[in-house]
Amino acid sequence: MADAGVSGARPGRSPLTLAILTAIGVALIAAFLSLGVWQLQRRSWKLNLIATVDARLHAPPVAAPPTADQSDAYTRVTIEGRFRNDRETFVQAVTERGPGFWVLTPLMAPRFTVLVNRGFVPAEKRIDHSRPNGPVRVTGLVRSTEPGGAFLRSNDPVADRWYSRDVAAIAKAKRLGPVAPYFIDADATPNPGGYPVGGLTIVAFRNSHLSYALTWFALAILTLVGIVILWRRGRE
């Protein structure tokens, strides 16, 4: 019987193939490490943001400014003026109290006008809720405008259907003239009759950056292990 020879032998990878695969692996490791470091930097930024907002939430209110931007979000402010109840806007909302509307009412202060989210009303209280006619003092949080609308639902100013608190669009639709570029979420001070219900602002920041960083670092380690295995098998 003729000798079948040595079976099962596995030729090693060529040096060029090993070099190419190693270069790809090293590039992936560098990318994974960079992403991991970036996530740690994002985590540090997020923790600072959370600390800053928490300090603002517990600080004494300051006078509402005529202008503000995202860096001023959640600052506690107070303002005095009169509500323009004839220009209120209802923005669809889903809260811990169920579905309904936010009641946004222009407040005319001595120096400027600002939209105030007076709080939540269910659909049956859209018409029947308190509307102060005299001077009022509002305390609440600075909130950034929400342009455009909600996910898959755009605001429709012509039909007076609103899905987000878009300050500029509401001011234009209600012919308010110049207004502050932010709105105020009123605090939980009770309104006569119980509605609108203020103080429902949800302040929560997702912080999963550490888990993301660990994932990227784990991928870098696994890639390194893969390179080592590749070289060991390539020399067999």
C-alpha cells in the first residue's frame, strides 16, 4: 500500500498576510482606545454638568434675564409681570399624571416678554383652568427652546397644534413680537383650582459613558489577544 504521506498539516500564513492583518489589528486597537478615552472625557463632562445643574436647582432664584442660552438651562429665576391669557398656547404632553397639555402663557414684564410654562392640564381642563388677570410673580427654571416639534410630529402653527415648546415659532404664531429666547418652567406653587400643575420638570441626565468606555477598552484587549493568536498560528 502506498504511503499517503503526512495529513492534516496546515501551512502557515505568509509574512505579508501576517503583516497586513497585524496592521489592521493595531489600527483597530488605536481606534478602540481612542473611543474609550473619549468616553471617559464625556463622563467627566457629564458629571460636571450634573453637579452644575444640581447646584442651580438648589440655589436661590435670581432675576430672570432678557436673554439666555443652553448654558443657563435649569437656572432658578423669578419674574414679575402680567399674563397675556388671550395668547396662551397648548403643547401636547405626556407626564406622570397622564396625557394632556403644557400651558404656555406669555408674561409681560417691565423690560421684556417671556413665555412661561405654567404647568400641565389634562384635556378636560384645557378650557377650565385658572388664568390670573392681575400682577403675578413666577418662580421657575430656565429651559431651552425646543424647535421643530417632537419625534415624527412637526409643529403646525397654522392649525395651532404644538408638540414642542418652540419659543420663536409660538411667538410668531401668537404675534407676540420680541420675546426672550427661552421659556420658564413654573415651579410647584399651587394655582387656584389646582390647574395648571407646575413643578413637573424632569431633570435627568443619562450617564452610561463608563460602561461605553469599558466596552471599547475590552474590544482593544480582545483585538490584541487576536493578534497574538494570529502570530502564534502563523508560525506553526
